[in-house]
Amino acid sequence: MLKHTWVKPYLKQNKKHLLLVFFLGTMTFICASALMFTSGYLISKSATRPENILLLYVPIVLVRTFGIFRPVFNYLNQLTSHSFVLKIVSNMRVRLYKNLESQALTLSNRFSTGNLLGVLADDIEHLQNFYLKTIFPSVFATVLYFISVVALGFFSIPFALLIALLLFVLLIVIPLVSLLANRKRLMQMKVIRSELYASLTDAVMGLSDWKISGKQQTFLTDYEKIEEKQDILEYQMDTFNRRRNLLFQVIVVLMTLVMICFAATNANAGDFAHIWIAAFVLVVFPLAEAFSPVSDAISHIPSYETSLHRLNKIEAANIGTKEHVNTMKGQPINITFNDVSFKYDKEQSAVLKKLNLQFEQGEKIAILGKTGSGKSTIAKLILGVIPPSDGTVQLNGQNSSSIQEDIATYVGVLEQKPHLFDSTVMNNIRLGNIHATDEEVMEAAKKVQMHSYIESLPDGYNTRMQELGERFSGGERQRIALARILLQDTPIVILDEPTVGLDAITEQKLIDTIFKALQGKTIIWITHHLAGVDHMDRVMFIEDGSVYLEGTHQQLLSSNARYRRLYTLDHPMME
């Protein structure tokens, strides 16, 4: 785990800081052990008649010294370790958010919202605990282990080896047993927590649907069942941990008894005075305090591994978006579909089948078809939101998925319901190009015939759109979104059902505005009816994953009875 890309780089970057944490933490426990040792000596020495009062004064000073330095080192260790961890976690969050930002279009196709919430709320926090509750206590305990064994070796090598064995059980054996016993439970706990995040997210987002369907109780029952599984696992883990802690205390008691026997035997043999017995025995307790967190810390490693795996999965998905050489800026962009097939699910039938398409720069293409025919899938493939199951989708010879990080430079999208923010009109249009001047924003508004209307408002361009742009009508919202695209100035614009829900007159006016404003750009018009097709260079029908019909508007109108019938049905709506 220490070699993982979400761990090792941060340890190397903060090596000096980390060494300081280890030093302060180790000194905390050394001072605690020294405090108990000198206290035991002082208690025993005070119970006898001293030959000289100075023999008591020295241990009194040492007790005060270690008593002061223990909390001082502890405070500095806490301060330094938390500063170290917060710095690392801050960098991790920035790294995670950058990965998520560059995959914004593709996240919903690969991760559920609940799963993402689990990553954001759970995984980074777990890695924070990995440092505070696993690495640091384990290192402190290991350092003390070697110091204790070496120190006892000066008195008796056999006894030092015996204590080394008992401490080895506390430091290595019990934590490993704990890890093996809890690994499966922790993995199950992680899965259950992810289910809870996903279930709760689905419930919140689909709250109205739950209420309408009258199945709120079904959701609550299913949710409680998942929580019950979690409670059972937590009870099993708590039971095991209590038994493990009991075993730990039994070994500590055994070590205390062994230390008493050793000190008493050596005192009787005259190797050292009886007043050292209490000093040796009391040292056991701060050692036990240093070793006690290790078992619990090591047992949680599986949960850290799962967190690292999920973070790695997100980052691995981001690597492919950076493999392009940005040589297309300022050039005409041609889009090519080569034998493209696509399935949303391996077990489902293909949405697109061996599709071959060519879109030249400046062409206007209408893509029609019934719901589920694959029209929107074509748009997603061009945007690199989803990779094809087979074949390639390329912009000037580069796979669209490989340039997904910079796709907004080449492709703009006007959707059926563009997202408008509760900010000013100026800010909403400027999202197309955050560096645009006020004059450039106004020029874009003029091209979509919104400038005069916006100027007539009391606050002009500083008028707030309200949530989702509710301050304006549907046609006005689409024009503002279109102005945003003009400011974005991409050579390709995808129009995904932008006129749905508008009345016939507003629809026709918007269509005229769109084609006037987007002159010279490649326009891919995705629609389910034929409004505006007379503006297009080509019209193609997608059916059963393939191109069923293709040609110019006039060609299809004169040669295809089905097209002529559909156009006749739609045409009155456009008058």
C-alpha cells in the first residue's frame, strides 16, 4: 500500500515533515516510559531512608521534566501529524476533483451518483485515517519495540528475548489475526455503505416518483434491510474486537508478571537494588498504550485498499483523455465514423451497428429517428462521452474519447433544456468564453436577436435569470444558450432537440435564428420531426442502429413517399 500512487508520492513530497512526526511521536512515548520509570524509582526510594536528600532530588527533577515534556511532545506531535495529514488530504482532494472535472461528461455513464458520493465522502476520509490511525501508531510502536528490546538487553539478553517475543505477539501476531478475521467483514461493510449511498441518492433524486407510485414504504423497508446487514456486521466486528482486546490485556498482564519476576529475581541476586522493581514494572504500561492501537489500525487496511482501488479507477479512466496532440485548432474539423457499433450493456442488443458516417466541415446534417434509435448515442460518441464498443469515432483522425478533455474547444451543444444558472444574463452567456468582454457578450446576444429585449429589462444584462432560467420563456432561454455557444465559437455545433416544447411560431423563429447565427459551422441537428430540415444539406434516418434513409431534403421529398408523408404532417406545424 505504501507504494500506491495515492500514498507514496505524498510521503516523498513531505519526507521531512513525516520524519518530524515520527520523532515527536516516538519522543512522546519515550517520555511517558521514562516518566513511569523514574516515578517507580522515586516511589520506592521515598519509602526508604535516603543516605542523601540529593538522591531524591534528582528523580524528582526527572519526574517533573518527563512530566512536562510528555504533554509538550504529545501536543507537538498532534499538531504536526494533523498538519501533515490535512496538507496531504488537501492535495488529494484537488487531485480527485481535477480528475472528476476532466471527466464531467462521462462520469454519469460509468459511476452512479451514490458511488461518487461514496468516493467523495468516504474514501478520502479513509486515507486520512490511514496516516493518523495506521501508519503513525505502527511506526511509533515498531520504534519502541526495538528500543525496549535493546534496553533490556543491557540487563539480560534471555529476558530481552522473552519480552521481544511477548511484544512481537502484541505488535505482529494479534494485528495479523485481526486483519485476517475482519478483512471479509470490512469489505462487506464497504459494499453495504456504497449501497446505502446509492439507495439514498436514488431516493432523494426520485422523491416525487416514490411518492407518486405510493411505494415509499417499499423503499424504507429495503433501506432498513441494508442497514440491518450493516448492524449485524458491526456487531460481529465489535464482538471480535472485544475478545481481541481482552487477549491483548491478558498478554500485558503476563508481561507485567514476567517483569515483576525478573526485577525481583535480579534484586534478590544483588544485581540491582529493590527500589528498581517498581521502576521496571511501571514501564510496561506506557508500552502497552503505544501498542494497543496497532491491532485495530492494521485490521482496517482492507477498507483503505478498497478506497485506493476506487480512486485509482477514477484516475485510470482519466489517463486516456490526455493522449492527444492538440493540432486541430484553427483547422477544418471532419468527423468520421468507421464501422461503429455500440451497446450500453453487454447483454443488450446493439444501439448502433457497423455505422459509417462522414461529416465535413461546414455541413448541415439532420439526424432523425424514433426514440431509442441511436440519435443521441451518435452525439455522445462525437463528444467522447462514451467510447464505441467497436470501430472508431474520429475528429481529424483522432479518437473523440482521447480528446474529451478539450472537446469543448471543437464541439458545442445546444440541448432541449440547456442549464441556466441563477446568475445574471451576462454571466450565463459568458460561460461560453469566460474571457469574453462585455461587448463580445452583447454582440453574441445581438446575433440571436436578444440584445434589444435584454436592454429593455430594468437591470439589462445584470438581470438575474433565476433558477434554471425561469425568468425567461422557453424560446428566450434557448436563444441565451445559443448566444453562449456563439461565444464558445466551436467549429461543430450539435443541436439536440432544441425546439421541443416550443409553439410552432416560436420554433420557426428560433430555427431561422439558429441557422443564421451558425453560418459556416458544422451543424448536426438531432430531432424526431422534420421542422427545419429544408435548411439542411443532408437528412438521414436512423433505424435499428443503421442509416435507413439518406439524401438531400429535395431528393427525399421527390423520391421517398414515407419522407414526403412525414414532411407533410410536420409542415403545417411550421407555418
